[in-house]
Amino acid sequence: MRRTRVAARSSGQPRAVLGFVMALPPLLLIAVFAGLPIVLAVGYSLGHTGGLNSVTASYAQHQHVATSGWGTFAAYREMLATGRFRTDVAVTVLVTLLSTAVVLVLALGIALNLRLRGGRVAGAIAALGVIPLFIPVVIASWAILTFYSTDGFIRSVFAQVGLDAPALGFKVVTIVIGSVWTSLPFAVLMVSSGIQSVPDAVIDAARDSGAGLLRTTRSVILPMAFIPIVIATTFTAIGVLGSFTVPYFTGPNSPRMLGVDIQNYFAAYNQPQQAIVIAVTIFVLASGIAVLYIWANFRSANSKDL
Amino acid sequence: MARRLTTNVLLTLFLALLVVFILGPLLWLGIRAFATSWTYPNLLPDGWTLEWWRKVIADNQLSTAVQNSLTFAPLTVIVSAVICLPAAYAFGRHDFAGRKIMLVGIFATNAFPKMGLFVTMASMFYALGLMQTVLGIVIVHVMGTVVFMTWIPAAAFGAVPRSLEEAARDAGASPARVFFRVTLPLALPGILVAMVMSFLASFDEAQGTYLVGYPDYLTMPTQMYSLVLNYPLQMAAVFSILLSIPSVLLLALAHRHIMGGQLAEGFQLR
Amino acid sequence: MKRLTTVVALGAVTALALTGCAKKSGDDTAASSGGKTTVRVLISGDTNVQDLWDKGIVPGFEKANPNIAVTVELDLHGEHDSQNLAKMAAAVKGNSDSGMDLIDGGFVLQAAQAGFLAPADPSTVPGLSDVPGDIIKAGGGGGIPYRGSSVLLAYNSTKVAKPPQTLDTLLAWIKANKGQFTYNSPKSGGSGASFVTTVLDKYLSPADQQTLRTGYDQALESTWDKGFAELKSLNQYVYQGGVYPNGNAQVLQLLSAGSITMAPVWSDQFISGQKTGQIPATIKATQISDPSFTGGAAYLGIPKNSPNKAAALKLASYALTPAVQNVIATTIAGYPVIPLAKLPAQTQEIFKAAHPDTLRPTYFSQVTNDMNKAWDDKVPGK
């Protein structure tokens, strides 16, 4: 399937030029309204306070100004030396790993159940996993906070039988719960689509040769659905990494996730340069994850085109 | 047989937990929209009322926000489609230098936290005269939809079998006719999914909208924070339900295609 | 090709039609027509301040100035302060209209510092001639002080018969009554910030305190260490082992609901909350001493390139007239910034005990920013 599609993409000279021109409008839009500000922001974090950055520079506190032509890493050094920042990076990475792991397990469970058992119930479960896609994140965060808080559902249910359940509002755990809730749909869609496309014949053959359910899954289904699973993983991780709304509503004052830190450094501490250092940190971490995505895609493209 | 039973019991348990996990918070909040008051640890409210709905509907500022959200979302979808669909076709059907880099670049700019860009964006929008204009807000919203509107339709265009198009052309159809009679209908589910995702992205955008739109254009998400903390919890619940209605309608509309793998297809880099 | 044209045209028409549906929030109250000037007020704060403007200030001002209309927008808790400051800064630098003519909120002082605001002194705002010079100076050259308030210690009188009278006895009470006290994170509201400032000041000499109130001295901030150590040691005694809510209002809710017994609260929010019944009568408030909780003035700011500057200056000056100062005092229990002698005897009576003229001011705005960050770094979760 994939091979024929790639081969069928036309690549003649004039058509290639036409294709390039057609692809330009959205790229220009992004380059002007997102790319340029990003470049300027990174420049500001390196101490370049002139040009459009002079607006911010005129009210910022604790600013590091470039002394050499390319800039200075002083703002980065300052942040890395802050214990609080290091803790927040660690928590952000931890929440990202935990949420991604839980999301992946749930998505795999839902998808395998749909593939191997099938039926109306399995379909209903999969549909259930997609519902959060359609709920705005602000509402989701708020709903989750009230559900797990001191006077929320969980504690109410336990109180019915005289037990005292822990209040989960404003904890790191709440951020993980919220992140899992909001990221689940995309992962379910990716993973189940990947696993659905494994042909019946392959599964039957593996089973006929005596492989159990676990082995069939591990050595046949998962390798064949490798790419969608990697995509689900990387997109979930990148989404959680830079999230703001969920941790802002449901998380504790300390430790905090980096997305919330940006807001604080901007507004509450009046240190926009340091805020951008945090933004760049998120971007670098996300790029690290994105490499996994690109690697997986190229690996599969190469192995299939050869 | 015993094993099968265990699996079934485990599965039912898993399903029950999942239902509570996904739907619980929504129901718990939703019920409040009809509640007079609620005393911990009761599982149901103290009484029922429609009072909060009347209050929300009577509030002028809120209904303006609802109207704006319902305007900007479809507007964004249309503008985004006009700008991005030709590009999606090019990405799906043509091979040109830097194609993959462009695809990844579209995604990469999205991964930079927008909060770091407000000041520069504000300066630029002022310089271009876009501040407090409908066009300015639409630009902010469209930026958040470009990934969906290029990636997903690109995969859909790429998946249209060439043999069908060639057959139509052999039968004497003009290129435009082939495109509208063969290519577009086959790629339509993918485009539809991209439109739904774009609608939702626009519907959810709050930070940038506030930057560009304040004080003239406020949308539902920009108002949500004040609502949540400012009004009784019950009114926030009513507002949440209202905010979810368009999404749920879309879910009903595009459910089949989204579950059918159109979304998943779109995110594979080819 | 024909169909493509049709599709594009159809899309364009729909898009244009939709553009017309986007509704400006001011449309319904539209008053910009007929040669009227409109002053757009942005409040970054709590709902009681919006009530003050909507009911206490605007109607009287519009009546006295029939050719000026006023619109008021609230940004709750300053949630969008970073957007609004970014926008105003960019607008002033690029000489465009920022969409705000008069700002009532925390970032006014930040903007004044950067020179974005129209200079404010008795020559431009006549009402300022009645206001003490120190308070005007703390406004950084562009901030117009128009009301004051202080932080009080609120307590549940059904559980506490005799509230602590000094900071030391309060700290001892907190430690003796685990989980019964909390304050909001200083960045999220002034009542928490006041508690933190007060504990920090306990270990500072009066001269050092004065320096931090009137200017920015980063070196002096190292003297906070002892105070922060004290605050950190309170974590385990605070509500739920260290939960600090976001915002003044959330603390008041916890107190009203009986979840906690004692907390620092804004005097104006407390008094108006009791009036509306949101805070039960069993909650009482008192001031502590050695040192007392801080208070301070709220400042108005006018972007220096506001197209409606003249009208905005007029409105600011109006806010300082004895009549409005009396409204501020009676409706939201704010302290007047003009001499009490100019107010009706009844109002003077209310504030006799509070001594608004002897308010202990908060730190300078840049110092407060640093304090917010230091608290976040050093106290919660440690």
C-alpha cells in the first residue's frame, strides 16, 4: 500500500515547481506570524534587546544584555543554577513520562481488545476513549478538579461507606490524571488504526502455528503497528510537555510544570527573558522527542522502499 | 472456560473504570447545571432547578461570547481550508525539494509555547493594523489549524488511487472534472476530519484571542476562566454544557471518519 | 475550473457573511456615536472592584459629563496581565491604540516604571492635590492612587474566642492549631502577599523596610532569608499540610465554609462580603501589631498615547472627589486616600479605628515581583 503511494507521487520538474508554489501559503503564514516571533524570542533570550524586543526590554527585570555579537548565555546559566527550575524540569519530565506511559497502556488495551475480540462492546470502549477530544480543555480541567477534590465524587463515594479517601485536587497526580484524560483520544485513534490494519491472515497464521495471545501480540501485531504507536507516543509526550491549562487548573503551587512557570515568570515575577528561556527549554525537550518520530518514519520508509 | 470468565470479569471491570474515568468528571460537573445546592458527601444535589440556565441566557456578555465563538470557528475553518487545501494537495501528490522539511516545520512552530511570543506578536499585529480586528483573530486561529488542515488532507489526497483518475481521464474528462468527480470525493472524509479538528482547535483557543481581540472580541474560552471562578459553580456548569454542544454535534457528524483512521493516516510522515 | 470558482466564491461569501456576525462586546451599550468620547476602563482584580466602577463611579461621572461614556471590562485576578501589559507596551511604543484608556490593576506600577503612562501630578489630575505626596511618589510617576485598603486577620469566632493580637502570637497559634490556617500564594493576591511581607518584615530593621517600600534594592533582599525560613517551617501546620490557594477569594471561601479557622483577608473584601452574606457573621476580623499587616493604595494608570487621555484624566480626577471617595468607603469599604476631614462625619466614624493614614505600605512593585518569585522558590512544597 504505502510503497505504491510513495511511488505514485509525481516528481517531474514543472510539476515539482507547481507543488512547491501551492505549498507556500500556509508556510508563509506560519513563517511570518510564528517563525519570526520565535526567532526574535530566542534572540531576546540570548540578550539581544534591540528592535522589536526593545518593547519587552523596557519593563523587564533582571535582564541579561548581550555583550558579544552572538549574545550571552547568562539567562540560561541563571535559570539552570536555580534549584526551583531544576525541580520543575524534573517534574515536567516525570509527568510527561508517566502520562505518556498510562495513555499508551490504555490505548493499547483498547485497541487490542477491539482487534482481537471485536464486537459492539469493544467498539463502545474505543468510542468512549475518543470522547475527550470533543471537550474543551478548560472545561475538562475544571471538571476533573471538581471530581477529585475535597468535596468531589471520589471522596463522596468513599464517605458513603464511612471511608476517608484522599483529596486529589492540586496534586501532581491530578495533573497526570488530567493529562491522561485529555491525551487519550489521539493515542486511541492512532494505535487502534495501526492495529486494525494488521491483516487477519497474519494473526490467524501466528495462532495456527501455536502462538498464544501474548506472543501473537508481541511478535506480530506490535511490530506491524510500530509506526502509529511511535507517533501516538511522541505526540502525546510533546502535548503534555508544553501543556498549560491542565496543570494551571489542577496542579499544586510547587512543584510546577514548565508551561505554568512561563506564565509566572512573565506576569508575577516580571522576568520575560527568563520566561523565554523556559519556553526554549520546552522546545528543546520537544525537539528531542520529535527526533524519535522522524527516525521512526524514515526507518519505515527506507525499509519499505528498498 | 474459567480463564475466559476471568478475562470477561477483568474486561467488565476495566470498562467500568474507564466509564467512570472518562464520563465521571463530565457528569459530576453537568449535574450541577440543574442543582440548587450540593452538600458533601451526598451523591445527588439537594434540589433541582433551571434557574441557572435562565441566568446564563439573560447575561448579555455571555451570549455575545457564545455568538463570537460560533462565528470565529466556522470562519477559521473556511479560511484555513482555502489557504491549506491546495498545499495539502501538493504535499500529497507532488514531490519537491524540501517537502518533508516543510511538513515537519509546520508542526515544529506549533511546539514552541505561544506565551513566549505575546510581545512580539502584539508589536507585529499593531504594525500591520491587525489588532482588535476580525482578520487578526482569524489569523491567530488559523495558525493553530494549519497542521490539521495540511497533514490530514495531504494523506487523503495521496491515498486516492491513480488508476481511477486515469480511467476518468481516458474516458475524456477534463482535469478539473476528474478532480471534482473523482479525487475530491475520495479525499473528502479526510478533509472533513481536518475541518472538524480545525473547528475544535479554533473553539479552544483562548490566550492568543485575548491578546488580539481584547476588549472588542471576547470568545467563550477567554471568558471561561472568569466564569469558573467568578460565578456560582452551577453557572459554570451550564456554560460548560453550552460550550460542549457544538463539539458533540460534530462528534456525531464525523465520528465514523475519525474512528475510521483518517486522523491517524494524516499523522504519518510520507 | 468553473466549479472551483464557484466553490471559492461560495467560501468567500460565507466568510464575509460570518465576519459580520462577530460581535464587539461593547456593541450593545454602544455610546461612541454622536460625538461622544468613550473612556475604556480595564480592571485587573476582583469582582468587588467592578461593582465599585459599575455602580459607584461610572453613573455619577457620566451624569456630570454627558459627552463622555465609560465602558468597564474586568480581567478577573489579572489572569491576562501578561497579554494586557504586552499589548499596552507594544501600543505605546508603536503609537497605536491599546484599547484601554484607564487601567485599575497591579500592572499599572510596572507600566509606570517603564514610562508607558501619562505623567500624573496635581497639574494633570487636580484631585491629586489632596493626596499625601508619599503615596503619589510610590506610583512611579504615572500611577494615580485612588483608594486604599489593608489586610486584616479574619477568624471564625465560634472556634476562637480571643484572636492573636501580635504577629508572634499568631505564628504560635498557627503551630498549635494544625491545618486551621492558610493564605493565598503572594502572586495570586494581596492578602497572601501582605502576610508574607509582614513575616519578612519581622526580621528587618525599620530603615531597611523603608528602603524596600520606596525603591528597588536587590542587595537588601538577602535579608529575607530568616523570614522565608519561618514561612517554610509553617508548611506542615497550614491547611492540608501546605495547600496555598490561588487568589484572595478562595481563601475567603475556605474560611466561610469552615474548612479553616483563620486567614489574612483584605479589609474591603471582608466588609463587603459580610454585607452580601457571602461571609457569615460568625467570621470576625481584627488587626494585629508588631508588625501590623500591610496595606496600600490601588493605582490607576493612563497609557500616555491614549486617544481619550483628556477624558480619562478627568475620570481619574473624579475618582478622587470627596463624593466618590465616600462611595468607595461605603460600598467596598475601601480606605479614602484624601484626608478624612473632607468626608461626611458618618464615614469618618467608620475609619476612626482603622487609621487609614497610618497604613503600613507594601513593598515597591519590583521588590514585590522578586518576593513573589522567592516565595514560590522557597516556601511551598519544601
